[in-house]
Amino acid sequence: VDFGMPAGEAVAAARLHLERGLANAEDGFPREAVAALEQLGCETLLWPQGNLFFGGVHLALRGPEGALDAAGDPRRGGVAEVV
């Protein structure tokens, strides 16, 4: 929503989990952001693909023109259908 992405793109986007100085990042997360965290002293762990570790999101939204859009998280086998 913040970046104007379609629902499917937003739900599938690479994620970051930061906890106690350890930054876990999925493949595709901006490398410059990971490098910035490392410069701040965070240890980083890069995951080669999307993973259940990063949770699951299901999304339904109404776009700027009023059209409905929805997505289920591929990390959880989620699906969505606009009817």
C-alpha cells in the first residue's frame, strides 16, 4: 500500500526480520539496506528464498481507481480471488 504495489507483488516482496542485533533478510531484499545494517553493527543472515520464518500475509485492498485486489502469501501456500 505504501509503495503503490499490486497486492500480489507486495505480499511476495522480500522481507526483513531484525531481532537482538541479527538481521535476517530474504533474497531480493535491497543489498544496500543489508549493508547499512551491517555498518550499524548488525550480524546478517541472508536467506536464499522466501521462507515461513518470515510469517504469512494475506491482503485485500481497494486500489486508487476503486478496483479490488487480493493476494495470499506464497510462503504459506495462500491464495486469493476477487469475486
